[in-house]
Amino acid sequence: MNTLELIGREAQARGLPCLLVGGHAVIVHGYGRNTFDLDLGIRTTDQPAWMELVKSLGYTIHHEGPAFVQFTPPNAGSLPLDLMLLNNSTFAKLHADSLPGSPGTSGARVVSLRHLLALKCHAIKHGHAGRIVKDADDVIHLVEANGLDVTQPELQELFLKYGPEDLYAKLRRLTAH
């Protein structure tokens, strides 16, 4: 059983909803890249129950911040886990627009492409420098893989609202065929 299936099954049994975000969501949305951890979006109000669940599976806290909790896996066969903490309103918006996961995700839903792009753009604009290249690469490849026209008003608004202005300008240049 893979890490997502195991965690998803346990979360479902405990009534804890989650959203697949990060690299695995990027793969679901058409850009097949390597990822070496599992990123789940959860409600901040569910954090204590998630901490109990994750620790019961043998994970240990690697780093805890205001927006993320990162865990070290219990063994070499499991993926590291990052929990993205979302307020109830944001989680509800992301969940309402999410997609059902594959059968192996045991109830975990996948954040929509639009919201994944917004999350990636936000990370580029506000995240740490070490993530900018990877997140920008994800955005570029997701745009290309999904044949998105970044000049469409709703996409332009998304990129300018959540990402830095220069990212949108670069996306326009890259996709101008």
C-alpha cells in the first residue's frame, strides 16, 4: 500500500477530509514530474486530529510553522509528508472545486487546476527562494500541458492576483505561438 493510500484510508476512517496538493496534484493535472514527498491540504481546525493520525503511523515532526507541518517518514518505503494548514473558508473553497482522487487515494480529493495554479503562484510570490524555480517550472508545464491561454481574463486575473507580475509577463512570452 502506498503512502497516500495508507494516509487516505486512515483519514477517511477518522472523518478527516484532505486535498492532494503539491507535486502529486501537478502529476494528476498533466505534468509528469518526480516528487519525493506527499503534500496534503487540511483544515487548521483538524490539525490536532491529523497530528494524532500521522504520529500513529510512525511519522515524526521535522518542522512546524504557521502554515505547514512537515513530517519525517517512519521508514525508507514511505514518503515524507507535508500538511498545508488552511482556514475553514479557504479549505471549503478548494474542496468545493476539487476533483475526486484515483481509487488508490482513499477519499483524498485533488485540488482543481485553477486552485493548484493559484497555490503555486502564491508560493512563488511569498515562499522561500529555494522553491521558486520548482514552482515556476510547475506553473509553466501545467499551462503547456493543459493548453491554457494565459491571456484569458480569468487566468490573467489569477496569475496577477496570486503571483508576481514578472511571472505573468514570462508566461505570456512563453505561450505566444
